[in-house]
Amino acid sequence: MKSLVLLVATLAFSTMPVLFQSQSTTPDAGQQQNATVPLITFDLNWEAATPQNYTITMDANGKAQYVSRSPTRTPEGSDGPDPDYTIAFTMSTANRDRILQLAKELNYFNGSFDFTQHKVANTGRKTLTYADLSRSFHTTYNWSENKSIEEITRIFQAISNTVEHGRKLQFMRRFDKLALAGELKAMETMAQANYLAEVQIIAPLLQNIANDSSVLHMARQSASRLLMVLNP
């Protein structure tokens, strides 16, 4: 019976993208080969992390896609790794413009920005790619002391934080509502420290939690406050 419960929970978690899916059409792999609209991609690989890999693609119009996966990790009760998690969204104007500006400052990622003076802690292999009709560049790094690289990395990582915590919220709402309060409180702390970005991606979910009378009052309050990040 325990294995059956775990299997049901795993299947529910893996199908959750449908619940707050596409808000826009998104760039595809073909566009990267011949990008009529400038395309920026951030990819992070870190086997020890969850997820182990994620990719965020954004074009100059703000159409964006997030894909995450953990290819070498098999959840308990499952015969194989979870399928890729994909969600489409529209990047906020502020972050879209800032990312494009940072790419320009970094010569569209044409160069080496990895810190190599001495060994530093592994925080995952990160790759930034820029493509348009006249150029295609990429740069790979673990950590960089370049301030523009630090800032663009922080933005993309904060987007991943938002999406992945949204996945947790969906799971908890279905299977462990009592855990929502702690998760949402932690997200509030992250938002205050600028570790969340593009909160509009999970805004419908937050609104549903805030309106759900079966959820603890403190969790509903936290969800409402997080919505204020989107609409201050």
C-alpha cells in the first residue's frame, strides 16, 4: 500500500505542469539555429542539486520557457526518472530589459568569465548563450567575479527558485496541506532577499491558496503577501 501511495504521489507531481502551464508561445530549438529574434539561454547542470539541470530560454520579446530535469535520480516508487518539467511564461518587462542590457555589457557572452585564480566551491556548471541573425556566442562558468555575470545568474536562478517552489506548493496542496505554511513562509524570506523572481508564473496558484478556506490561515496570509510582490 505504501508503494502505491508513493507511486500516485509521484505521478501527480510529474503531471503538475498542466495545472499552471503556458502563458505564451515559447522559443524552440530551431530558433536557436537561426534566431530572427535575439535569443538568450541560461543552462545550469549540477548533479547534487534538485533539479539536477534546468534551462531558461528567453527571446527579446519576453517569450520564455523553463525546463528542468533530474536524469540520474529515480524517485522512490517510480520505475525511472521524472519526465522533464516544462512551463512557458512571459518575462516581466523589467527583467527582460535588464537581461538584454547585461548581455550587451558582456559582449553577448563572447569571452571567458570563469574564475580560475584558485579553486572555489562547485555551484554547478552554468552556460549563457546568445544568438541572433549575426552572431552566436556562449560562455560556461562555475563562478565569476564579473558583476554583470553575477547579476544575470542571480536573475535566472531566482526564476528557477520561483518555479520549483511553485511545484512544491502544488504537491503540498494536494497531499500535505499542513506543510504549506512553512513552505510559504520560507518563500517570503526568499522574496525579501531577492531569491525569487517572476512571481507571476505562480500567481494563479498563490491566489487559489489565498482563497482556499481549507488551508491554514497563516498559509493563506503568506500567499497573499507573496502576491503583493507581483502587485505592490
